[in-house]
Amino acid sequence: MTVRILRAADRTPVPWKNGGGIVREIAAGPEGAGADAFDWRVSLADVTADGPFSAFPGVDRILTVVEGPGMDLVVGGEHHIVDEPLWPHGFPGDLPTEGFLLGGPVVNLNVMYRRDRTRAETAVVCGTVRLLPPEGGAVLAVSLDDGAELEGGGGGVRLDRYDAVLAAGESPGVLRTMGQAVLITFSAG
């Protein structure tokens, strides 16, 4: 079993691939993979202005607005109003995409995965959930509020806002949230 606690305070903000904003990577598989070499990648992006999204050929994306009023995503010329907070919205990362803010800045949790290698499922959870990595895959839980706790292995680990736990192999235990968390499961494509 491999378990890593990923603290929000340890993340370094970096420019988007297209230079249009700032992103903080939470985790990537394989670990340390760059923007063109990942099988999957999860990040938080601060969006403060309208503009184009970076193109990622062969990549599917799941965007979840975790702060702010939402966005109008124009994906391949089709409008997708993403104004329901904490509602994962999937779209192809290789289609031209632009985002238009619906009333102010947002923070998006972005899940990206190469569709020919990996599958990802994203859900917003509340309460108690056992973290179960699929065989050969991984599970990532990102706390959206202070006070979540990972219980297992003879102890507990507190997770504050945007802290995460990444696990592969056996279950690392139970996540108890004081609010909500985003749960992402990665499996072989």
C-alpha cells in the first residue's frame, strides 16, 4: 500500500500551459510527470479573467468549480454553463475551449487523464467514505473544508482545506469530512 498526504501549503503556483493564469498541481501519475507526459493530473486553477483553455490532445478533462459563481465553457463551439458549485463537468481537452466567468473569479479543480491509458471518475462526497483504490489504479481525495480526517493504520491524519490523500494498493482507511471532499478514482484505460 502506498499512501501520501499532500498538503495545500506545499504546492507551488505555476503558469498555465498557455500562460493565461496560475495553477497548483495536487498530484500527477506518474509522479513528477510534466504537462505532456502525465497519464493523469489533478490541479487547482485560479481563474480571474475570461480566456482560452490550454489544449491537451488525447486528454479528457473533468472540471469542478469549488469556489465562485461559475463559468460558461465554450467547448468546440458549444456552450456549457457550469454554474452549479461542486458539480463535476467532463469535456474533451483537445477541443478548442474558452471560459467566460459568470460573475467573478472562480477556483476550479481540474482532473485530466489520457483517454487511451486511464479512466477517471470524480464525485463530491460528504460524511464518511472508505477510500478504495482499484486494482492497478489510485484514489485521490481532496478536502474542500478544514477538519477532514483520514482514519486508518492505527491513527488519524487531519486534512484541512485543499489538503489531499493519494492512495494506491490497499485502502488507507476511512475519510471523515466535516464538509465536503472531491473523490477521484483512476483506473487503467
